Amino acid sequence: MADLERQRRSVAAACHDLAREGLLIGTAGNVSVRSGEHIAVSATGVVLGHATPDQVTVVDPDGDVVAGDLEPTSELELHLGVYERYGAGAVVHTHSPQATALSLVLDELPCVHYQQLQLGGSVRVAPFAVFGTSELAELVLTALEGRSAALMANHGAIAHGPTPAKAVENALLLEWACGVYLRAATIGTPRALSTDQQAAVITAALNRGYGRTRRIDKENA
């Protein structure tokens, strides 16, 4: 039971973080975290910026409720699908403004900045389907192939990661990349990184330990 409560608290905390950043507004969106055979997911109709642990429902991989008094989000099937197909540790679905704006006009967000490589490169836009349906879940799962984020046409965005913190980070990175693209598109046609350029960035990042802190070797400095 202690582990279930930790899961519920982590979902509520992730909701607060995303709301504070403007990615979750009101009841629009949902967050889930997996630990073992249990998945804690925000309940339907909850104001996510003020979500409490008791407004988070715990289900098993089949979607059967094992803890909580509220019905889980209507997008539960989508969350369960991400865990089953991609082995995620946490999933974030938002209606963030810049990602949603691009979902209205693009079929794919090109890889315009090397930081998008953390999401897998270009970000696909899943075709529109009604929220909470099996059709939407399958379309989004297909768009996520080889990626940790996707846009959902005329709807919003989804991101996943091995931990709640990483899933939130990926959602924020996606929104940032969408904002960069939107700003550039007001000036001209944004340039996308070529396959060779993306590969060169990956090689450089691996060789230099990009993104990791390193102590200075004072003896050999």
C-alpha cells in the first residue's frame, strides 16, 4: 500500500509541475505512473493543477481499479497501450497551447533543433480521432514508434519516459520545440536538420558526454 501511495503522490506532483508550466489547464489532460503491475493515473474531471493523491486512481494492466474512489481518465486505454508497447515508466498527455497549435497544421514536426533528438527526432502527428476511443489509442501508439513524444491532430500532445520526471521533461521539451518552430515559421520556412547532421550531433554528444556534469581533473589541468 505504501508503494501505491507513492505512485499517487508522484502523479499529483507531476500534474502540479505541468500546470505550473502552463501545459495543463483545468481538467484537460492526464498523467500516469507505472510501478510493477500497478498504474496510477489521474482521475477524470479533476482540476489537474490542484490534484491530490486521493484524486489519482490505481489500476492493473487490464484497467481494473485496485485503489481509489474515482473513475480513471477517459484516455486510460491510451496510457495502458504506451506501457504495454513501449515499456514506459510514466505518461503525460497535455493540451499544451503550442503543441496543440502545430497539431492543427502539420503532419510532422521536423527535427529543427538537435535537442529534439532526445525525443527521437522529428515528431509525428497522429491523425484525429475522438478522445477516449480505441481508434485514437492505436493511432497515437503508431505515431510513438521509435519516439518518446507525439502530437495528436486537433487535440494535443503526449510524451512518455522511464520516470515521472523524465516524462514531464519530455513534455516540456516538446512544447519548447513547438514554440521554436512556431516563431521561426512566422519569419520563413524553418530549416530541418538532415539525417547526416542528426547523426553527427549524436556522435558528438556520445563522445563528449553531452548533458552530464563532469568534475575537472585538477591534477592534469
